[in-house]
Amino acid sequence: MTDQATALTTLFTEFYFFITIVLMFFIHVGFCMYEVGVARTKNVQHTLLKNAMAIPVVGLAFFLFGMWLYIAPQGWPVATSEVSFATGFEPWSEKLAPNLSDRISGVFWGAFALFGMTAASIVSGSIIERSKTTGFFIIAVWVGAVAWVIPAAWGWSGNGWMTQYFGFHDQYCSAVLHGVAGFAALGILLHLGPRIGKFGPDGTPREIPAHNPWMVTVGLFMIYIGFFGFYAACHIPIANVAAEGQPAYWTATNIYGVPITLSGVTMNFLLSLFGGMMTAYIVSGGNAYWTFSGGLTGLISASAGNDLYHPAVALAIASVGTAMAYKMHNWVEEKFKLDDAVGAVAVHGYCGLFGGIAAGFALWGYPAIYPSAGTLVALSEGAGWFGTNAEGLPIITPMGNTIVSLIFCIGFGFIPGYILGGILKAAGLLRVDPRVELTGLDGEVSSTTYPNISGAEAAFEALQRKESKI
């Protein structure tokens, strides 16, 4: 890099994505603490190991094929002439080797791998205390390296055909990642079934006591910290957005190349968090678990458009999404006897879908892509099926965002998750034996972590054994 400006831009971008990767690891520290805190003492080691192993399992899958799946099919199946099978992210590519000619691919891959690990961990929490480890690894590869990656290729890129034809906008992955993972968890849970003792003889849901509320609380706050990295990794940190022939204008942009400010994103992030927690506190009557989870429901509800929302809009959408998630979780749990141990279906699934749809209404008319320095161009003359602006660029619309959000959440999340759950169940890879579940899953990996258990947990264990007659 002989040009100083080019060198500084490249080195800044490389370091920027490196820091986002470090921050995003806090998400997995948080997920581990959160899930282990929710689990009972007899399942602590198994829960910790399963969640931690999502990191290498998804990471290796992303090295082998995950990143390729994001790059290769961005125009397929609409613009097949734009599809290239040589992406530079094949495991054997020289581009990935340490060299001085490419300073971006490695950190870019790392950020995407961390996104995938987050998707797998979303499912992990919902199925704790009764799922088999091998079955979870298979689920993790599907959800973390395939299920959300193809939607990302189609709708989370300026060159994605759903961005350009549907005008789809989902800046921080409300539907693309959270919605897909949450609805995949829903499909799997329908086959997995509830934990023994979760529902009484009359079908009334019972609260299974978490063994460590402190770990649950601190874990959620770690996830909040990691979410800052998640947001930052969804940006192009510095780009020249001036039209060809015009003086250079450098700024941060969103994933679609539209100019944004980190100042505005910071306000929207925090107000989504505040609105979610406050609303959850009110609607849940001060329930600690839902109050802390409300930070996530608020963020995920508003994430699709938090790059462009006015702060008041972000606050309103976060509040509405949080109230909806709380009501839906309780209704589905009671109506369909769904045992989601950490509320992942509601927090990520329902809020992710809501966030994707809400962005279509709140950002109606905004350009879906921005031709920064001529780098983003329509795949064909027919781009913008639901409308274009004066420059001929596709615009964000309620119809486009609603259709695509439903396709992603149902078509890549719920339906494949339900099918995969059925296959794993038939193969005996989904759920542990009832006797193992009652004794504790830690017996598979180690002796019990805690020699003594709380009175509340002891009482619940006795109730389990009495009702199961084992």
C-alpha cells in the first residue's frame, strides 16, 4: 500500500473488525453464564460444555463452507449471471493465508463466524436440560452455518437479490439471524418436548428454579456488552460515498452502503435497551428474569432499522416488541405446552420477525441500497419490484420487508427446524433418556459440580420423581 490514504483506510478497517470480534466474544461469555445459571445444579457441566462447544463447531463449519455460502449465492436464483463460485473463501484459497496483499478477509470471516456462533447459542439455551450433545452439534451446524447464512446472502448485502428486488432492509439482523434462529428453536422444541415436571397434571406451567440468579443477570449484561460489538461489525467503518467525479466524502455506512453515523446508532441502541427493560419490568410485574431479558427483546425488536430510526421510533418499537414477546411467550407456553428454558423463541424469534416487519413500515421510502463510489449496482434492470426512488434505486417498503421476513423466519427457521428435529428424534439423537434427565446430564461428562442443592431445587426434584414414577 503505497498511497497513505488507502493504507490508513485499510489498516483502520482491519483493526475495526478485529475489535468487534473481541467484543462479540462477550456474547458467548454471557450465553455460557446465562444458560448455566438457568440450569439446575445437576446439569451445570453439561450445559456449559454444550454451549462452549458451539464455538469450535460453528467456527470450523464457517471455515469449511459457511463464508462461501454468504458470498456465492447473493444473486441466485434471480440473477444467475452474477453468481460466482470462486469467492476467495474456499478453505484452500491463498487469499486466506497470512500475506500483505489482503488485510480484510480474515477479520471479515471472523466477524461472520461469531455471528453464526450466536445463532447456534440462541437454540442452545432453549433446549437445555434434556437435549443430547450430538444432536445439538448437528443443530448448531445447520442454524449457525447454513440457515441464517443464505438469508444473509440474499437480504443482508447490497448485492443480495432480495435487497435489490424486494427492497429488504434488516441492518442488525432482526429477522435474518435472530428470527431464523428463534423460529428454528420453535420447530425443534415441538419434537423435543418439555422438561419432566415443567407442567403439572392439569397442564399448568411451573417455574423451574434457576440455580444461580447472579449468573443469569451478569450473563445477560455480558450479552449486552457483546451486542455493541455485534452492531459495530454490521458497519462498513469508513467509505467514500461521493459520486464518481465528485470530491471525496468519507463516512461510516450500514451493510447496504447507506451513510450512517455511529452517534445516531449509539442513541438508538441504548434507547432500545432502556425501552425494552422498562417495558418488561412493567408488563411482567417486576419479574427479574423478564426485566433483564427485556434488554434483548428491545434491541432485537428495533435492530432491523436502528441504523436509520429516529431515537423516539427506536424506543417505541422496542417497547411494543417487548410487550408482544412477553404476552406471546406466556400464551404459547400455556396453550401448546412449549418448554423454552430461556425464552429464546420469544426473545429472538417473535421479536426478530416483528422487527423485520416493523422496519418496512417505519422506513418506508428510504433507499434500500446506496451506490457508494459505484460499488453497489442493481443486478438487473428490473430491480425494485415494490418501488424505486428518483435515482432508480429500490426502496424499503412494508410489503417487501414483510414478505422477506416471513420467508426467512418460517422458510429457513421454523420449517427446516421442525424437519431436523423430527429426523433427530427418529434417530434417537434429540433427547436423553428420562432416567438420565432425572438423575442429571452431568453424569455424562463429570461428577456433579455442586454437592448440595437448594431447598427449592430439592423440592422440585422430589416432585419430578413422584410424578414420573421413576
